[in-house]
Amino acid sequence: MSDSTSPLVISAPEPRTLDLIFTLDALKRFRAKYRIVETTADEVAELPADMLAGARYIIGQPPISARTLEQMKALRCVFNVETNLVNNMPYETLFARGIHVVTTGLVFAEPVAELGLAMALNLARDIVDADLAFRQGKELWGGDGNQTARLLSGADVGIIGFGDLGRALNRLLTGFRTRTKVFDPWLPPSILIDNGVDPASLEEVLTSSDFVFVVASVTSENQGFLGADAFARMRRGAAFILLSRAGVVDFPALMAAVKSGHIVAASDVFPEEPLAREHPVRALPGFLRSAHRAGALDIAFKRMGDMVLEDMDLIDRGLPPLRSKRAERETVSRMRSKPVTTN
């Protein structure tokens, strides 16, 4: 049990919980080393003044006003375990005071990339529809069942966005010997080249790819930027796989492109979640659906806790956090991805 001299942590990780993000052993070590005040995001500002003044860490992304932050004299780091940065705290003041804001989103890169790969393979080989046909006694055998099939191996692939998720996806695709082009206006070409992909314009990615993976975050600059014109420029029969956030896509235009037969698509994310029962995408042929479950694996959640503990230990010793991803002064205020409400 921690004592009154242990560093103080304000815990408001919703929609996560400490039990979700820590293993039993990690949570035991966490509670032994730190004093933990568990509260809700909306109640952080109402905590007693001595708690605010003594807090070294925050786990969560509660709204923090300039007035509340002024009281938090000992704050060293905000650990955003929801992973979508939202504009609900005075980031400039945090940066000016040397307070770190970090996210644990890296834990989702591999599981989301794996599901994205599975979606691409399904769109290439009609795995789900073929299985459903088999259950109904309507299966097509051999070549008759492969009229629209294609190979991912050696295919032309485009990736839009090249953060942690894009890089994890690219690592998986290397085994398929794909020719991969990447569009990411926030990265210099040398970083892309060092990762074995070709820097490309959005136009090149759309027009020259058999498979297009969208893994870009929503920002103030790119909301809905993939619309009817973008889908029209894609190769006929190409596959469009949406893995990051629906906000970067004009969703009705995406549905129209699929309905017309010009492209096929898959998505793990939707404009509203949960999706209305009557939403037309539920019955749209050529569209593979997943209920925002790509990253929601227990192993990923538990890695969050490990990252938090390792970075707290570094900061306690006067070192910068290295496991979590630090928010950047120049880009944090541009983020517009919706936080999740369901783990």
C-alpha cells in the first residue's frame, strides 16, 4: 500500500478502467508505488485543492481549464489512454510548463493492421460471402467461385497516412511483396523511403492502387476529404479499406461508389457508433463491415498499463517518457478524431 509521500495520480481513464488497462500484477505494482485518486473526467476540476496541487500524473483525458491547470503545480504528465487527442485542455500552457501529454495509441497499431490485412484478403477472395453461400447450399466450386478473385501478393497498394498504424500495416504487407505507395503530407519523403515505401501524391495513390488503406487521423484539414471524386479516380474493382476514423471520408459517397460496382470496400469505423439498425450500409453488397473492433483486444489494453508504468518510472527519475507517443505542439490542436465511448 502506498503512503502519503508517494507520488499522487489522478485516475479518470474513461471509457477505460484501471482493471481493463492493467494486468493484476501491474495494477498491484501501480497501487503500491503511487497514491491513486479515482474519479470521473467531469469531476477532476472539483477535486480538493490539495489533491490538484499534489498530482504528478493524470491518467485519462479529462477537460482541464486554465484555472484548474494553474492549481496543478506538481503535474508532470497527462497519460491519454483513450488515445484520441481532443482540444479540451490548454496545450500551449502545458507545453510551456514542460508538462508532457502522451497517448498509448501504439498498442492498437498491430491488431488494427492485422484486421485490415484480413479485410483486404477477404475483399480479394470473397471469403465471407463464399462461406455464407456454402451455408445456404449455393456455393460455387473451383474457378466458378473465383470470378472476381485477385491476389494481394505483388499487388499495387496505397496507404493514406503513415503513423504507427500505417507502419505496422506496411510491415505486414512486406511479406506479400506489394508495391506500396504512401501519401502523408505530414511526413518528409525520406521517412517513407526509409520504411521501404514510395512517397506519392494522393492522386497517385488513388489512381494506381489495387488496394487503398486509409489509416489517417481526422484533423482540422482533412475532414471528409475522400469523397465522390476520389472514389471515381480509383481503379475499377479496387478495394478501399477504412481503418482509422470515418470522419476522413464522405460516407454516403463511399457507399454510392460501392453500390455502383466501381469499387468494393471494408470499414471498421462508421459516422455514428453504434450504427442505426436501419442504416443502409448494413445491407450493402460489396461492403465488408466490422463494428469498431479492430483494436479492442485485451492484450492491447493490457499493454497500455505497461506503457504507463514504464513512462511513469522514467519521469520519476527525471527522464522523458519514451514508451507512449508525445503530443506535438504544432499538431495537437488540429486533431479532430472522435473519442470512443465503448471499449
